[in-house]
Amino acid sequence: MGQIQIKRMQFYTFNGVLPEENKLGQRLELDAQFEVPFEQTGIQDDLAQTVSYAAVYDAVTTIVQQHQFKLIESLVNLIGQSLLAQFPLIQQVKLTLRKYGAPIAGIMDYVGVSTTLVRHHVYLSIGANLGAPQAALRQAVKLLAETATIQVTQVSHFYRTAPVGGVEQPDFYNQAVALTTTLSPADLLARLQAIEQAGQRKRNVHWGPRTIDLDILMYDDQQLQTTTLTIPHPEMQRRAFVLAPMVEITTGPLQQRCQTWLQALGTSQRIEKIEGDQA
């Protein structure tokens, strides 16, 4: 992983809590450092394999000019989130924002804030079997994509699957979703549960019918076990409705593992890919 640095970008803005700050303005100075996988750029000398410094500067300038905040913490977070959303090659961004002329009764050069935002790579399994399942899956993906801290990168076809767990209920429709996010696992789980609640998810019966269900399968290469969340998902390799969509949207060693697990299940779990129908 390589690093790109842009130092001391300067802007004149009107951010602040006090009215005079919004009227008179102040000078801001921004340092940015990005982690980008450009190991081959020096060999092939190809701008497409890295991030354009000019494009980053233009993006930052647009954000600074079009937004006004009381807190520079809010501004620096928006800059970081926006850069990750606009430039897929950036895997981590470190920002330091300095504000000159802050209305403080003291002697100082500036006040400043720093933040580091990391792009985490996540896979989800989503499913539904009540009401209009396909519409519910599309709405869940839409709500994910509308979340500022999430970028949906791939969505599988729908898969119609037999329910598991022995509870009499309709067939499920399932999908796999690949996304990137700056949210922690706990915060991502909270967002998924909010989407479930928006879809009127009820948790009355274990492995029972549901209007919508969203599960975290993998979060980077992390292993995590808490009272509310286990990563990787402990049932992942035993569920055809998880593995078949994952084979579709993954590549390399992960796709091979999912394919091997799926083949090991044989025909024990009924599953049907819905061709020509994707979220």
C-alpha cells in the first residue's frame, strides 16, 4: 500500500458557532494523506492505477465551498467520507484541519482537528419471505446505498430457497451484498437493525418467517465474537442460500472457499437462481 500526501491546502470559509465567524470568515488549512494500492503505478506509469491529486483537490474545494458548519469536526468528517465515496482506490484517509483566527481569548497559532477513516470491506446476506420479498430486498439495498457511510459495490441476483430450521413457512428470497463502510462492526449492525425495523421486522420465532433480514457475513478479515455479533457468520458455510449468492459476487480465494462449501452441501438444500432479476 502506498501513500499520497497533499499538504497545506488553504481555503477561506465561514464556519463557526459565533455570528461573527459566519460573517467575517476564517482561513482553514488542510493536510490529507491517503493509502492507495499503487504498487504497479511506477512500472506502468498509468494514472488510472492511482488517484489524481488534482481531482482530490477539486473535490475538497467543492465540499468546503458548498457547506457551512458550526464545527470543523463536522467539516473534516464530511471531507473524509466524501473522498472515500468518490475515489474507490483510497483505502484509508488521514486528515488534519487547522482553523486560524478562532475567537478565543488567548495566544495561539490555530485550533485543529484530525481524523482517520478506513474503508472496510463487508459482505452481507439479506433475505425475506413475507409480503413482497423481492420488493423488500430492493428497498433494503436502496437504504444501504443511501447511507452516507456505506458504499454498495455489488449485489447478487435473487435466489429462491427453501426455509431451514423446520418451521413451516413460505420460500425465502435471498441475496448477497458487497459493500464498503467506515462504520465499526457494532455501528454497522445498528444500521442494519434500523433497516430491519423500517421493514417491520419481527423477531418472534427463531428461524421463522420475516419481512426482511440482514446479516453480516464478513468484515474485512476480522474475527469477532460479542453477545450480539459473531464474525464471520457462524452458519455461513452451512447455508446454500448464503453461499450461492456469495459465489456470484466474490472472486479469488474467497470465491473458491464458498464454492467448495456449497459443493459439500450437495443437493440437501433447495435453491433456485432467479435469472434476469437483480436489485
